[in-house]
Amino acid sequence: MVSITPRLLTLGEQNPLKPGLDVKISPLGAALVSLHRPGFGDPVIQPGNAFEFDPTARNAGAHFCCEFFGRQEGGVLPAPDGTDYRLSHGDVHALHGSAIDYEWEIVSQTPSVVQMRHEMRETAHYPFRAVYTVTYEVRGHFLYATLEIENIGNELGWYAPAWHPSFSRGGIDLRIKSQYRPEIRMPLTGVYGYEGSIPLSKRLAQAIENPVTWFPHFAEVGTLDHSFNVDLTKKPVVVDYCTFSVLMKAWVGLVGPGQKLDSAKRRPVPVAHVYNGDPQRIAVELCTGPANAFWLNRHFGDELVGGPWAVPPGDRLVLFVRMEVGRGK
């Protein structure tokens, strides 16, 4: 198989006395290919082996799911207004949307910040017109990742975006400190072909006394494909390694035309999804809604924890993520 080397952009502070993060970005899917803090061992976030010959965001270390997270059953998007849209996508269930399959335009770049954009006008792939903008910024040992979805159409646009990082497996433990409800299990045979789990109902969920969940690194491959209810504006999801930890916080909100990001009414990102089907990596996704969010929203409405966002014409939906790489516990 022919090896392809994707064009990569490097971010990081050029201070040998106080090195920060070393981050590599690809315009393909506006993906974060790898994240490394010098002196802290192997990369925290790294691509799969497939990236060497198939350099797409789906094989990169992290990316935004711009339109929605997970699968939409049968490749159909049942919009909350009652309209069903057929999604043109290679995956039968339209996994993670389509924006990650395009090469994005580089708008600006400095040694510590890069901004990229993609305009979605081909409504055959997604029924709503929008401009997607992704900004990565490195400050010391912090990475800030921001997704903006601007509705450039004349009707409401519907989105359920997510941040999708994949962490190196070696020596990993995961703490979801902010879990305030356990997962609710239900059959999703029409979507996955096996029983999955989603954070289905606020009313049905039971509160738990100890809001900490551990997933040790020796968990068997393929045993986790689960969602948990979280509030990432309060306490972070913590990914622990032997010598360092990664703390992730996130919020989501709407911004009106001409308004700055600071004006957004911030709401918690309500779902953390854990998937360990890859023998080399564990995905810990921060989601504005669960997998199959549109179908679930139609059937369960307000009972659903998280779900699609309605973006009026001219408004922007913003998903902001902060990742801190620090010393271990």
C-alpha cells in the first residue's frame, strides 16, 4: 500500500527553557493529529496506524464531529420539525457526519494559533448550509479547541456536535469526576447491531453518591461503548497516566450575528462517551448530545439528556474545549 504523508501544521511555544505542548494539526478534517508535552513520555493523543496510508480525520488523534456525534440510524436525519433527510455518506449510519472528510481552508496561523474553515453548501451531504470554523490555540500546557457552526441558510439548522479525542492506551485510567447520573441502558439493535447504552432520561436516571468512575487500562478491548451524563463546566473528565494527567472541560452555546464568543450563554456539555474498541487507543468523546440524537429527540423529546441544537439563520453554535496536560495524581 502506498504511504501518504499528510501536510501537517505544528503549534507550540518555542521556549526551550519552558516547553509547552507540541501539537500537530492537519487541514484534512481540521484534525488534531497528535498532542505531546515534552518530558512527559509518549504522545497523549496520537493517530491510529491507518493514518500512515489513509490520512483522514477519522484516523487522526482528535477531531470535531461538526454536524453530529455517532451514528444516525440508517443514514436518515429526522429533524425536530418533522422532516426526514437522507444523508449521503459512506457509512450506512452516517458516522460522525461529513465535514471531517473535507480539506479545510487555513484562515490564519501563528506559532501558537491556527484557524481553519469549511463552507458546507452541498446539502446532499447535510441538509443545512453552514460555515464551520475550528480554532486551535496552545498556551503553555493548555490546548484550547473551538468549533463554530454559523448558519448561512434561510432556515433553522440542526446540529449535535462533539469533540472526539483518542488517547494512547498505555497505562491509562479514566475518571469521569462530574458524573451525576449513571448510564441508562436500552437496546439499539437498529443502530449498532448489539445492545448499546445512552444517557436517555433525566426522569428515569438515579442519582449516585460517588460521582467518580474508573475505567482501568486493562479493560478488555471492545467492552466499552457507553455514554454518561456529565457537567463539564464544573468538574473535568480526567484521563490519568502513570506520570501525568489530562483534564478536559467543555461548554456549548449560541452566539448571535456580530456578537463575540464571550457573549454566548454557556451550557454544560452533557454527555461523555467512552469507546475502547481500538486495541491501541481509547476514545473519550465530549458530546452535546448522544449517538442517534435526532431519532432519540423525536421519540423522547425533553426526556433526552442533551440533543440537537437549533441554530437560527445568522447565529453561531459554539463548542469550546479546554485540555490541560499536567502532572499525574
